Amino acid sequence: MILIQQSRKILTTLVLILMLTITTACGGGVTQVERPTTPSVIGRDATYAELERGNSPSGQTFGNWVVQTSKGLIQDAYVRDNNKLGVVISPQVSPNEVRPLANSLVKGFRKNFPNQDLQVLIYGADKQLILTAQYDGQTNQIKYT
């Protein structure tokens, strides 16, 4: 008798899990809310993983890639209008590494968003602007300010 009751409980649990899985997976009536193109104010509880990285799908993808492949050198990145990249570097980046980092970011940015003028803004961990790299698409020159 106890075996039948346990079997019934297990079977009921499995059927419930199966129903929830199918209902969730096949819930085609859910619509996605349109995100605004401007970044929203972010609360103190948000982590960098939760932040938007761009105001377009390709910008979002590139911003995520920059942060993920930086091995901790870049804390945050945001691509605006597919021609402006802002990054927040970690305190472990030394001052003499900022310009080569900006140069590398411009090269990667240029590959993903070709045939246009680009701008890379490097911010310190304190969110103060350190360096701006402006790439001229016609002359292939980078100007640092």
C-alpha cells in the first residue's frame, strides 16, 4: 500500500513538472516589451551583467564581447549609434596601458562597424573621462585627446 502511494506521488510530481515545462516552452502568447533607445537610470543594486551594452542589437553584442574578452580590464562598455564606444576600465589598468588599449578597441570596433568615423571613450573606474580616440574612416587615422 505504501509503495502505491509513493508511486502515485512521484507520478503526480513528474506529470506536474512536464506540464509546467510544456506550458512555459510553448507559451507563444508572450510579447516582448520594446526597449527604449536611451539608457535608463540604473539603480545601485544592478550588476554589470544586467546592464545594457548598446542601443542596437549589434552594439549590444559588441559591448558584451568587449567586456567578456577583456579578462577583467574593462568593467563596462556601451555602444551608442554603432559609432561611439564608451568603456570603463578597471583600476588594474596602468596609465601607460590606456592608449594601447584604446588603439585595440578602435581596431576591433572598426572591424565590426566599418566605413564610418568612430569614437572610443575610455573612462576610469571613477567614471572620469581619461582618453578619447577618434577614428577617421576616410584617412584611417586615429586622433587621441
